[in-house]
Amino acid sequence: MDKESAGSGVPADVARSVWTTLRNTAESGLARGALEFFLKTESPGGPGLPASLLISLIPMSPELTPEPDEFARALADRAGPEVQVDVIELFAGRTVRALTETTMDFHVHMPGDVGYLHLAFSVPLSGTRSSMGELRDAIAHSLRWV
């Protein structure tokens, strides 16, 4: 964060806030089985963090893995009315998608009912209804099991 904000005119309190958010995201992800964390730091409009992706694996025993429809209902109840939750078809299979103005989460049902692969996108500057949001959607739709 120090490297990216140096000379950019970003106020120190904003840089600290972003650093804290990144640290909390990484720590929270690690505690929940995160496998990868991707962060796009370049922004055509100047300073800011235009997008991130956190990939987590949520392994479960087959008898405890909920079907996508059941998982979507539980997620919608927990998330609240500001989150749009639905079940969509990806090449990788039935997927629970949770969408807000700036976040896009895909819970991809893994083959063999062994859990879910979670793709957590954040698009804080442009939002999910933008070309950056469309790119995130395309990334999720390109997922395939090999």
C-alpha cells in the first residue's frame, strides 16, 4: 500500500484505511480457507483500488453439503434485502450468486457434493453494473472443472 500510494496524493488516513481493509480481508479469508487473493491496483482515473478477488474453498462432507437452492435461501435470509441472491448456471455447474452494488460473490457447487468454491469479487469504484463488473462476471463464467 505504501508503494502504491507514494506520490499519488492519497491522504495518509485513506492509505491507512485501505491497508486496514486489505489486511482484514486477507486475515478473514485465510481463516475461512482462502486459496488466492488478487488485487488490481491500477486505476485509469487515478488513485484507488478498482477491483479485488478472493478465492476460498469451503470443503464439506457430501452428506452436509446443501444443494444450491437450499444454500441460496439460507444466504438470502442471512444477507438481508440489500443483497440479491440467486442460483445461476455456469459451465462449472449450479452456482449461488450474491450481488450488491459493489460486491459479487459466486459460490460454485463442487462436483461430488464436497463443498463450494467461493469467488468473492469487490469492485468498489465502478460497481458491479459496469465494465469491470462484467469482467468479473465473465471470469466466473469461464470456470470449468478439469
